[in-house]
Amino acid sequence: MRLIRDAYLILSAKGVRTLASGMVSVLTPIYLAKLGYPPLYVGMGVFLMIMGNVVSNMLLTWYGNVIGKRRLLIMLSVLMVISGFILMITDSIPLLALALLVGNISTTGTETGPFQSVEVGVAPRLIGDKVSEFLGLYNLIGYSASSLGALMTSLPSYFNGSIQVMRLMFITYAAAGLIMLIIYLRLKAIDADYGGTRKVKLSKGAVDDIRRLTILFSVDAFGGGLVSQSLLSYWFYLRYGVSLRGLGVVFMVVNVITALSLVLAPLLARRIGTLNTMVFTHLTSNIFLILIPISSTFIGSLAFLLLRQSLSQMDVPTRQTLMAHIFNNDHERITANAITNTARSISSLPGSPIVGLALSMGLFQLPFILSGVMKIMYDASIFMLYKDREH
């Protein structure tokens, strides 16, 4: 019964975390712009948000078994609380940079941080044969909560875009960290198999798969780093002058559509296979991605964005299911998730400065085209390498 209880606690933590991140990921770049910082500075702010996830995943990979995964997640939850308060009380560049770095803020609806690495890694042990359905629900809750968070960013618009209201909204992120702290204090099963063990060997097959997937996911993540939710909100703000109220509604709809697509992903996977669902939906979405900036109107760009989102994240639960089948135990799965997520975060780091520079030069189409091409290369590569290992 404890394992089932812990599964529900994980779902609760996911919902709380993505609600806050859905808000902060849209709000932060607009907040920095309202403070008067130019596009390159805004891009660097998003860079620091991603870098924080990189550092945390590296801690999980190298020291997760030494510190204890549960203890590490508790520490990171405390840092979320601190980050939320710093963002609320100051506009000092050094302090803002520190808060963005230590806060483990997801810049997209899809997380790549240490919280998800651990939660997804232990899910097969907690759930057993129902892991595919659990991961579908896990991601559905994440995107549903993220859509509500995105809608919350429209609140300052009802107060004439007040900077003070924006600052107060960061208290939500601090509150989320506090709730997660309470949840992880109650979560007992994370370290059940490996807590305190300093060295746990990986099989040669696992090492080979981790190395191969790390390269593949890095290609995908480089493309994704050019079109994160934070950067997309900033792009629509600059390109079409969309207000914070409008952006809140846009990304609420985006995340609702994404959440609905996640309901269909396991159903489609049963009919055509996990890898086929993962690759073919993702590839089609990348064609729509390239078309987003081609349109000369807000409605046209929004239509292609929504078409893209109706397919782009169906690879998330299917990718997690594929990895659950490839790797044999908690240690292999958590290590694989942490390493590949670290690589994904590192690979997405150049995206923010590149987009900031491109937008400064008026190259509004470049990020989307470059991202789409890189992601299509990833789709073709992972299909060719793993088509014979379909479960």
C-alpha cells in the first residue's frame, strides 16, 4: 500500500511543480523585459534557468546515491522556496541571476530537471505493469497544471501590467517549493533499493544505451532549446506585440491541447507501437514548427503553434515508456534519466543566447527553422537505431 500511496504523492508533486513552472516560464522573460532589459539579457535569463536544471541533474547523477535521492529532492525544494522569494523582492541583476540559477525552473511544459528524473525512474517499481498508463497520467497532470499556470500570467494585465503584481506572483513558486518539501518528507520509497549505496554498477548494455540515447536526446534538445515556452512567449511578445494577458490565454490553450494529446498517446502506442508513436507524431509536429514564423499574421502563427502542440509532446510518455523497457531497475532508469536529462539541458543552453541574438538582429524565422531541422534529424536517427527493439 505504501508504494501506491507514494505514486499518488508523486502525481501531487508533479501537479504542484508544473502549475508554478507553467506560470513562471511565461512570466519571467516578460518580467525581465518590463524591467528594461534587452533581448540578449532576457535570453541569458532563460539560459540561467536551464543551467540550474543542468547543475541539479549532475548532482543527482554523481551524488544521488551518496546524499540520498529523497534528501536531494528535499534540498532542491528548499531552493525553490528561496528562489521564489528572491524573484519577488528584488530587481538586482546578481540576485535575479542567482534565483534563476538555483530555482530549478522549467522553461517548458516538459521537464528535464532532477524531480522528473527521480519520479519517472522509480515509477516502474511503484506501479508495475501499469507504468505506461501511469506515465500518461503523470504527463497529463503536468500539462494540465501547466496550462493553469500559464493562464495565471494574465493576472497583471488586469492591473495595467503592474510590475508589483508580477513580483507578487513569484510567491506562487515559493509556495510550490514548500508544498513539494512537505510531499517529499512523506515520500519513503524513493531510496528503497539503493539509499546510501555509494557505488552501483551499470551493465555494459545499459552504458551503451545511455551513451546512444544521450547523443540522440542532445540533438533533439538543442532544437527544443530554441523554442522553449519562455522563448516562444517572448517571440510572440516581440513579433506581434501580444500582451501578457494574451500570452496567458495562448499558453493555457497550448498546454490544454498538449494535455489532451497525452491522453491519446498510450492509445495510439497500443495500435502502432511505442516507437512509431514517438517518432511519427514528433516528426509531423516539427513540420508545423517550421511553418510557425512563415505566417505573416498572429492568427496564422498561432494556428501552426497549436497544430504543433497537438502532436509534439506525444513522444514524452512514449519515450519514458521506451526507457522503462530498455533499462532493468531503478538505478539504471534513474541514472539514464538523470544523464540524458543533463545532456538535454546542456544541449538546450545555447538556444537562449542564439534566440536573443537572432531577435536582436530581426531574424524572427531562424530559431524555428533551425529547431525543426535538428528535431527531424533526431526523429530519423532514433527510429533507425531502435526500430528493432520495439516492445
